[in-house]
Amino acid sequence: MTILLNGDVHELPAPLSIRALLEGLAIDPRTVAVECNRVVVKRATYAETIVSDGAEVEIVAFVGGG
């Protein structure tokens, strides 16, 4: 299965949740915002939001500074 992840083609073995995708990428879900098919996904729904073949996913990391 192929998705577009942050503008790059990314292969996945099967549809999976946003949470599982983040875990597979070793990304802490508390530190990012995720958009799937141009819709911002609420953190509370990461486990139930499924990434399917052809999905466009954007993951944006929070950056602190001062």
C-alpha cells in the first residue's frame, strides 16, 4: 500500500491507524500535529483514524524556542 507522507512516497504493508503509523516511525504523538487527506486529525482520534492506500499524510513537529 502506498501513501504520500510529508510529500514523499511511503510504502506500508496494510492500512493502519495514525497512532500505529507514528509508533512505526518512532514519533511521540504528543509532539506532532497530523493532517490526513487535508483534514487535521484530533489527537484523541489517532487510534481510530485509519490511513488507507493513496492517503496524503502530513506530520508536523512542534518546535519550541525563545
